[in-house]
Amino acid sequence: MTKATNIVWHDSVVSKQDRLQLNGHQSPVLWFTGLSGSGKSTLTVALEKALYDQGIRTYRLDGDNIRHGLNNNLGFSPEDRKENIRRIGEVAKLMSDAGLITLTAFISPYQEDRDNVRQLLADGDFIEIYVKCSLEGCEQRDPKGLYQKARAGEIKGFTGIDAPYEQPVNPELTVDTEENTVEQSVANIIQYLKTRNYIK
């Protein structure tokens, strides 16, 4: 619910289309979703570097990074998770409008919240990428030791343990990080972007 009143949108002279033309590529939001430890951050870091090396303008939004600043007042209750994703969606929309390919790495466990972000963006500008990895695989990796803490009861409301994760219903792309290397996954995503003319 909007609390601000007496506000008017102020258009720019430079349009999104102008920025896309200058950049020579489209500006979709690549929304990586999956369990903690599935490989979202690893993939977005590698993909951003690969795109940068091709002269493509990008920006990466990562769950923990955002919670250090913009969303440092939010916890992990269902309500806070919802607000976390809402804010990220609005930031991603601004990044897309700026002409950047935006890579987001958030568990974003609820389908409704991901769908709400999709509705913020122009048709074709939201690419949902399901980073598929079994709970067992994520627990074996456990790069931050979070599953161990969750199993020990030190963390409550942990996605996949005592809080739900809703797998994407119809993602644009599924990347299985138990079956593919980081390099293979990045190559598959870049091929997807090229095939659909997001990049050349």
C-alpha cells in the first residue's frame, strides 16, 4: 500500500529504448531461484564475468549483499521475505530500465512473490531460472554452515528444513547444478540469451 501522497512521475528525455540501442543488447532480469546452497550466487558471479567479457553491461543483486544495506531491517518471517522480494523487484525494474542485464540471486521461496516481480516488468524482461539441486545436495555443500545450524535448531524458519520452498511452476530455464558444471550452466544460459536475441 502506497503511503506517499502528492507525488507525480517525472519522465526522462532519454528512454529505455535509447539506452538499449546505445548498449547493443536487451536488459532482462535473470531471476535465479533455488534452495540455499544450490549455486545461485556462484552462477551469477560466473555469468556476470562471462557477459562482462563480451562487453555486456550487467549488475548482480545477491541476497546476502542486499541484506547488508537496502534490506537490513528485514528478517526471515514470511512477511519480511515477501517485502524483501518486493523491494528487489523494484530495484531490478530500475536496473532493467537503465539498460542493464540484471542477475538476481535470491532463494525467493514463494511462487506468488516471483510472479509479482514478473508483473512489474515488461513482457519478456523477466527470465525465471530455477537453480535445481536436491536438498541432500545442498546440505552436503552447505557452504555457510546454515543447514547444520538449522538441523541443530539454531536457525528457525530455514527454507527447505522448517520453511517451504515452492519450485517454479514454469521457469524459462532450469539449471541442474548437480548434473552440470558452473561452466556448462553459464554456457547454457548465454546460449538461451543469444537464441532469444537478448544479446548478440
